[in-house]
Amino acid sequence: MTSKYTPDLRAETTEAIRPGDDFYMHVNAKWLATHPIPDSKSRLGAFTEISDDNVELLRTRLEAPDTKDAPYATTLAKQFYRAAMDEKYIVKQGITSVRPLLEEIDAIQDTPSLAAFITKQHSLGFDLVWGSGFDVDEKDCTRYVFRIVQYGLGLPDRDYYLEEGERFEEIRNKYRTFLVETFGLLGLSNSAQRADAVISLETDLAKASSTATERRDVVAQYNPFTRGQLAKTIPGFDWPAYLAEVGYTLRRPVIVAQPRFLKAAVELFGSRPLNDWQSYLAFHSVLPLMPALPKPYELLHFGFYGTVLGGATEQEPRYRRVINACMGLLPEPTGRVFTDAYFHEDAKIAIYDLVEHIKSALHRRIEHLAWMSPATKARAFEKLAAFQALLGYPDSWRAYEGLALGDSYVENVRAVRAYEHAYDMSRLTRPVDRKEWLMSPAMVNAYYWSNTNTITFPAGILQAPFFDADGDFAANYGGIGAVIGHEITHGFDDKGSLYDAVGNLNSWWTDKDRREFETRTKALAAQYDAYTVDSRHVNGSLTLGENIADLGGVLIAYEALQQKLAESGERESIQGFTPEQRFFMALARVWRMNIRPELALRFLVTDPHAPTHLRVNGTLTNVDAFYKAFDIPADAAWYVAPEKRVRIW
């Protein structure tokens, strides 16, 4: 994968908008004006453009004939794709695969049989009411544990049920219509009454749910329960039978992230009529399968989740929907198909060099922090030295032995879910895999995993405009470099900083340093609280971790660029722009995005990331080097006086 274009920097910028008045628009206004969102999308930007390109590349490989020497896992990806593309067979099969589910639900006669159905679905990889699965023990990252989290809502978040206002009321009304039509399509009687029951029950679950901001408190989410404590604290459910059937046979504690929610959910088993629960289970059992069912179900699902909540007015082509489903359900096989054909190893070498320069830059910045004590700095250096970077694709690929797929799309979805659940539970007694990948190598994304102190950069994102191995390295540092810096900084944000060098939830700070850190991060939260989007305030507490990472990422990537410039001696301007200016322009380009208001609202309520224009303008208000690079005057709209700029890392 190489550069698709060399940007004409002068032509792309809008001189009428001064950099200090709105740098995001100074760089991106022309692109935003000439790239309207397609009817099939909720947003359009650098991430979605590369994702679309990757899907096209994957299509070529997935539709190619099988070869005898192909790994079994890649054959599985092709088989999954072919079955999902066979619309004639999907129409012929109808909903025969889900009828047994509906019959089981109809046969529920009491609370024990209700609990038994929920337990069975969890054991098959489908969460109902609450979510569950294996996870790393946050206080002993050498082992796995079983974790239970709040779940069970059909709308994106508790606020969609509880917040007043015309926009949310309209969404709730359309959700009710979606429920009524779903029950009608399934041939179930009393669809209106069923819809009302589901909404009423989900509203009770929403009232017991923690907010998105509360869920960011990792200490509060770590609540270990022995089996005896679980039965005593949350009675009315057969926990021993549940844990045995889902495969958690170890005597280790169960981690309950939100005990208040789980207790309220179990209490609802006895307080709500059985018919209400049957309607709820019928809807939520079919919901994750609707995109794999015949077109009327698929369109109904899209009409609500794609249009009402996303703003798109038509579906993506079928092959794109299928490939995205394949990446989600079979991430490694799909990623292997992609990387075997399209990833160049020289990209890995260049990225490793970037990572090392950025780690060195963060080391220097920590070394010169005036507010941090030598004792805390020493522990910070330990953590930084222990960072590992997983780049491109895994060192070894999973074999997927024992997973058999057939001709039915929906049955293949169920087979993969059940296989993955069994696979995960089989790993409970093994040491934690510290090189595990949590997403497909074909994805356009990256992440930091606090439990292993690891940053992961899939092959899918290692291309322009984020990265070009043969391109301008100043732009590379502003693009992928700032993203690498962002992910590394997550190890030192308000959550990541609570984990030590090996990945345990174990604070390594002196009390004085922690208080100083929190003073600075609260100032950043307040800064973002003051921003509004469509008359709604950004949630500075919800977005705090990402805002810390954005700011830290830019600062250390910029410092790494300065080191690279000193090493190379290359300081020439390109198209009239200095390396420093090109760095910041590249940063702005990767975050450009047109987004529909429906999705923008959803992100404001649920997303821990700030809106993309604030990931540029909000971040750069605190970056001294930005003011210097563009000679930002004090009368600029986004100018912040030096003494008021937030300084953390």
C-alpha cells in the first residue's frame, strides 16, 4: 500500500480563514465542501475513505477462487462471505433458523425457565439483559476472569430513554414504530402492546444503568464477587447454574462492573409480568440476526439503526455490509486475507522507527516535567520502557480448528458466536496472551490496551493520509505519528495512568503528584465542557481520556519530529510550507469529517472522543509550537493566552 495522492497544500487550504481563527477549516474547508456524504453513509472522512478502499481490496480477494494451499482460516472467511452474498438461499431459508428461538421463548412459563433461556443464550455467545465474557483480571493481569457488564438496551444509551427534549422524544417514537413493525414481521400478535412492554422494561433497565461518564471510572467498575457473595448480594437467579453453563468453572471471583444494574435487572424478573419478558427476549434474540435475514428484516433494521440513528437514507452495497460483518466476526481470517495480499513489510520498519522516536520524545518530556517528582518519574519511565507495539498483523495467526460453516448466513453468524465464546472460555486457565489482537488487521483504527501496556496499529490504517512510507516524513509525524503518540499517551491519561508497567490496576503515583495531575486534567475537562455542538455541550468528563491523549499525542509527535529533523538535517519547505506547518496540516487532514446530525448526536451522548473539529482546534489551543509555526496573533478566534493553556505531558 502506497500513497494515493500528493496533496496540493496551497490549493487545499482556504486563505480567507486564518489558521488561528479556525485551523480545522483553514485546512479542510474546501475538502468538506466538495465531499458530500453519500446517501449510504452517516459520515465521510479520512477513516471512512480508507475503510472503503480496504473493503474494495478485500472484495477482490474474497471473491477469488479457493486455492489448495490456503490456510483454513482464510478459506473460512471466503465461505462466510459467499454464504452471506447468496441472497436466493437467504430468501429460501426465510426465518426458519430463528423460529426455534421464538418457540423457546413462547414456552417460558416461570422465572426459572426465563433464567434458563437467558443462560443458554449467553453460553452460545449472545448477550441478553447483561453482557458477559472472559476478560483480563485488572488487578492480576497474568490471568483471565469472568466479567459481567450492563447491557440490554435497544437504544444507544440510557440518556436516549431518560433525557427530555423533542429530538429524543422523536427517536423514542420511531423506536416504538420499529418495534411494532419487527413484531409484526415476525408474525407475533399484539405487536403494539409488545412494543410498549419492551420500551417500559428497557426504560427500567436504563434507570439502573451507569452513565457513560461513570463507566470510565475503572476503579469503580472492578467489583469482585465470590459465588457466595454473588448469590447473597444479587439473589433470585441461579448463579451456579449460569456460571457452569457459560463455562466459568474456575473458583476465581466474578467481576461485576455495575452491581446496581445487575441487581435491578434480576429484581425485574420477579416484578415484571412474564409476557413483558417474553416480548423483550423475542425482540433482543432476533435483533442481532436481522442483518443476516431476508431483505424485509434487513431493511427494517437499517431503517432504524442506519437512518433514524445514523442519518443514512440507503444501504451500502451488499458486499460492503457483508465484508464489514466478516471483519467483525472473523477479524483474523479477514485480516490475513488483506495483509497477505496488500501489506508491505517496509511499512513496518518505518513505523517501528516512528514509535521509537515518539517513545524517546515522551521520555524527554517526562524528564523535564516541573510538576512531577523524581519518584513518580522513575515509575513513569518503567512503564514507558515496558510498552510494546504490535504493528501490521499478529506474529502468529489463529487456526480456527473445529469451526465449521455452511450455506446459511444466519446460521454461520450463530456458529461463529458460539465458537468464539467456547474458544474464549477454553483460555481461562492459560496465561494471558500479551500479544493478542483485539481487532482485525484490515481495520482503519488503532488502540492502547492498558492490561498489557500495548499499542496496536493494524495494517489497515498504515496508509495515506495517515502514513506514506515514501512521502513527506513531517506529514507522517503529523498523521500517523500523532496517532501513535495519542495511543501511547493513553497509558498516561486519567484511566491509563492508574495501571502500572505490567498492566495491573495499581497506582504508581505519589499522592501529591496525583493531585497535581488531576488539577491539570480537570482544567482540560472544563475547556471541553465549554464547547457546544448544535446547541449541546460537549461532555468534558466523558471525553477527558481521549482529549488528554490528543494533546499528549500532538506534543510528543511534534517533539519526535524535531529530533528526526535534527538527525536528517532536512528542513526544506515544500510548496512554501515548513516541516512544522506540514506537521499540523497533516494532523488536521486526518480528522476531517462530514457527519450527519443524527450520528453527531449519538456521538455526543455516547462517544468518549470529542467531535473531530475539536480534536484539531481544541487540542491546538494548548500547543505552543502551533502558535509559533503559523505566527498566530492574539486577536485570533481560537487564541488562548500562554498562562491559560492546559499543560499535562
